Amino acid sequence: MSQVCQVTGARPAFGNNVSHSHRRTKRRFDVNVQRKRYWVPSLGRQVTLRVSARGIKAIDQRGIEAVVSDLARRGERF
């Protein structure tokens, strides 16, 4: 599954693991992406979104209608 939030656009970040001896190896900070279904009254159907925990909070604050209209304006599939 793609590790990109459809609402916030959050992507994995990259950095280093640093050992006790300060050797550095590459690592990846993954986004907490969930598959979540929402009922959208204006569309009359459920939509499935890949959203991060922050994206879920944004949907709770702004409402699913506003978020879906933004996604449609950007041309995202949902």
C-alpha cells in the first residue's frame, strides 16, 4: 500500500539510525497511514481513503464534504 496520505500529502521521511559508536545507517520514518471508509451524503456512497492519523483529525475538524471536494478538485481518485 502506498505510504502517502490523500488528505495531508504526508510521505515517508528519511534519516539515519545512529549506533552507540555513531555509525550511521539509513532508515525510514513511515507515516501512520490507515484505510478508512467514510459515508459522503452528497455523493450518496461510501468512499475509501488512505489517510494518516493527522488526516483523520483534519476530516473530523473540516468535515468529509469539504475534504472530498478538495480531493475532487485536485483530481484524486477515491
